[in-house]
Amino acid sequence: MRLDRRALLAGLSALPLATAARAEAPTQGRLVEHPAMASAFAQPRDVTVWLPPGYDASDARWPVLYMHDGQNLFDASRAPYGAEWGVDEHVARLAATGQIRTPIVVGIGNTPLRLREYIPADLIRALPDDMRADVQAIYGGEPLSDGYLRFIVRELKPFIDRTYRTSPGRLDTAIMGSSMGGLISLYALMRYPLVFGGAGRVSTHWPLKIGGLEDPALLSPWRERLVAAWTGVVREGLPPVGGHYLYFDRGDESLDAFYAEFQSRIDETIRAAGWPSDRFRSLVFPGAGHNEASWNQRLDVPLAFLLSPSAR
């Protein structure tokens, strides 16, 4: 399998379009834009809030789902690759049939520092020196994920809870992302288990690097050293069993084809910690690749798991 490394790295970076166009109206519900939100901990970024059908007509309070790469969630015209997750359509349909607790969805835009903001700092600290230097050279510097999470937890979430009728407790707050957004979602749950009750990780980019993935002689030793670091970080960072929900998935095409061994070892670590099947799920979608179209096709599955009426 030959991969275009430059295209894949561009995909991981997933920079926002250089346009100020507003998102089109969703199929149902209402979008509210908060452009260039400032932070003491991270770069300014756009935030898009989707309010579900019925929000304006009641005094009810709503769970909240925070999602990374906000440019890709609601409107294909704003997505760098012309495809969106269709989050508003999926949530509205699942809610209408009673399959989920209807959330407010907060789309957190990425920035040109996406890779550094989404790579877990604890993992970088756990890497051998040479691997740490390689990753930081690829990503452009030291990780900025601790600051990014402080922005979400200390600034964005309080703003959302003040501005909208949220149900702000841990059991009604989840976080989710794809690729590198999967890594930062796991890190968020580990660092802030009192804030987030569930985390969804779609096509999680475990390998960290691009070059060498297609060469087994290069990938195998890298994978073994990285898995050793990853499993240690996850083992030490997981919250106690019983109070949270963990969701992973992957495809088996394009970049996702390299994730199987990484994911299986992480799965073993989580199961060994005692996580039962009703709290932890890791799925494979044959034929699915590493792109928004694939994530759109299976978005119902993580939503139904994280926001199930019984997931409390």
C-alpha cells in the first residue's frame, strides 16, 4: 500500500479554510457562531454551537457534547476537504427516535497549531528521547495540549454553561474527535475525569508519525516502543471503572489500515483495568477509511453509545 505522505500529514493538520463564511442552516436545530474566541491558554479559535430542535421552545436543560475540528462537523462548505460529519442531522434523527439524550453540540475549531494542541503532553513526556525529538520535529514543537484542555475546561465550558441551558455535570458532558482529535479526547478524559463522563475516539491516530508507516521494517520497532509508552500512560491515567464511558473505532483502509495492532494493545490495557463492555467499546468498520465521509457513515454508533438514555 502506497500512501501520499504529504497529503496524509495535511489531513492530520486539517487547517481551517481562509474564509469568514458562516455555516449554512442545519437541517434541524440552530447554529450559533462564536468567532475567534480568545483564551489565556491557547490560540483564539472559532466555536460553533448547535442548539437542538426544541431548545428555544422550552426551559429544559441539555447535555453537552464537545467536538474537535469544528470546521468539519456541520457544513461541507467550511470543511477543508469538502465533506462534513453531518452531526446536526445524525443527532436530530437519533433524538427524534429516542435513541439518545439530545445534546447541545459545541464544535471547537482547530488552528494552525492543531497537531501540537491535540498530541497528549503526557505521552510525549513518556517517549524515549529520540522518539520525542522525531515527533516534535514533525509537529513543529513541544505539545500544547495541556493549554488547549485548560481552554476547554476553564474558559469554554464555563462560557457555554453560562450562555446556554446546559446540564453541566460530568454525567451530561462528553468529548469526541477523530484522528488526532481521538488522542486529545482520550487525554481530556484522563486529565479531567470530574468534568467529562464519556469520550469518543474515531480512527484514533496512534502511530503519531507518517513516514515509515508503509514499511514494516520501520513501523514495527517504532510501534513497539510507542505502544510501550502509550500503554503506560493509559494504564496510569484511566479514571476508576464505573463512572465513565470509553468509545474507540477504526476502519481498515487508507491510514486506518495501520491502526489495528496499536488499537488492540490499548484495548487489552483497558480491559485488563476491568472496564466492562457496557462502559468500553472498540469497534472495526471494514472498508472504512480515514476521512469525514467514513466518519459520517458511522457517527450514529458512538453517539448512541455515549448519549444512550441509560448512559448515566
